[in-house]
Amino acid sequence: MHQKQKDLQLQYEGFFKTPFLWYGKGVFNLEQFPISITQTTSFNQEITQKLRLGKLVERFVSFELNQHASISILAENIQIQQKKITVGELDCLLLKENKPIHLEIIYKFYLYDATIGNSEIEHWIGPNRRDSLIQKLTKLQEKQLPLLYSNHTKTYLDELKLGVDEIIQQVYFKAQLFVPLKDFGKNFKQLNNECIYGFYIYPNELPQFSDCKFYIPTKHNWLVNPHSNINWLTFEAFQNKLQQFLNEENAPLCWLKKPNGELFKFFMVWWNH
């Protein structure tokens, strides 16, 4: 297995093992897609083109769904157009035990910042503060899911011989959550605490880890669970590499290896309160 396929395999495993952000009808009354765990964690498809992380995850979900005999995918990435202008996209239409489902697929990384918003859900933001969980949930509820009922979608559904009234709408929403270092280990009420993957720190908190080793994975490898089989950076080399990210106001996901061999995932953020 050459390196690219090895990376892809680790990315798939990381994606596959990520828990759902909630179960059942949890947040915003959005219902998670119930799927039983398959034994297949071996990803044997080749991906030749360069995909954004979100698109790669969609390929992984598609592969996972195809492992289930009770699921058949009818269509994916359906561009809904109005006079040749794309008004939106349906991620996936499938049959599960012969019941039609419209599935929206989301995989996100969120950091907990209690200074943003007024509720637990509103405190989760993207690593660079440019997006948030509440924005995503609102977009799902007000834009992405209602698209199914738009007149422009009817043509596509007719082709698939689907009546809009029989289609169930669900989400496939996985996420990795990161909390401030001081809150690492804290439990949250509304989301699945198994999604807490690590912590985040500000540059002034870094010196306490000066006896550790570091690694900055590429964006696709944000999915991967930390392992030792990589070229670790010393504290000094890491600081130098990190500065480029911080200068560009980019919060990288990093791995940390403590002297006792313990591995952690964390974000280094450029923004300070």
C-alpha cells in the first residue's frame, strides 16, 4: 500500500470512528441518521482528484452507506437549478429499508468559547471564528432541508419517481470538539461528550509544553487519530513553523506527544480575548 492510500486509510478510520454530534432528534429537532456500525473499516477506493475536506467526507459516507445491504443510494450531490443558476444542492437521496431519505452530510471542527453567544450551542465556533455551530444548524433548518420542497427540486424527484411527502429528512452530523485547556474534561449537556477530541491553547500557554514533541498535520489529516509513526518536531522547530500560521490568522490543528508518550490533539489559536 503506497503512502497516499495509507493516508487515505487513516483518514477513513478517523472519520469512521468519529461519533455523531448527538443522537436521535436532538439539537434544533434535527434528526440524526441512525446507522449500525459495520465491521468494514478498510477503505479500498481510489481517490485521484484533489478534494476539499468536506467533499472527501462525502465520499467516505457514500462508501460507508454502500456497506449496508438495507441502503441503496439513489443520487448524490444533486445540483438544484433555476434557469441554469444553481440555487442549492441536496447531498444524498437514498432508500433505507425501502424508505426514501434526504440526507445532509456534515463533518465539522468546533471550539468552545463561552464569550460568544448566550447558550451552550452558541458557544461552539470554527477554529478561525469565521463560522459556528449555530450558523450551520440555522442554515440546515432554513435553507438546506427546505430545498427539498422547492418547485425546482420537483423535476429531479419526478425523475427518481419520488413523492416529496414520502421522503424523511435526516442529517449525518459528525464533529470533533475542542475546549479551552482549563476546561479539558468538562461535560456538556446538549452535545455528545464523546466528540470532545482535545483542547485549544493561546500562544502564551505554549511554554508549559516545552518538553513535548509536536506535529502539524495537513487539513485532510485533521481526521486522523494521533499516532507515533511520524516525524515529530522539537519545541523550537514547532514554534518557528507555527508562526507562519499565526501571522496568517490561521489556527492549525496540531498533535502533541508528552515525554511519557501520551498523544493529544489540540488547536493553537491566533485570537486572544
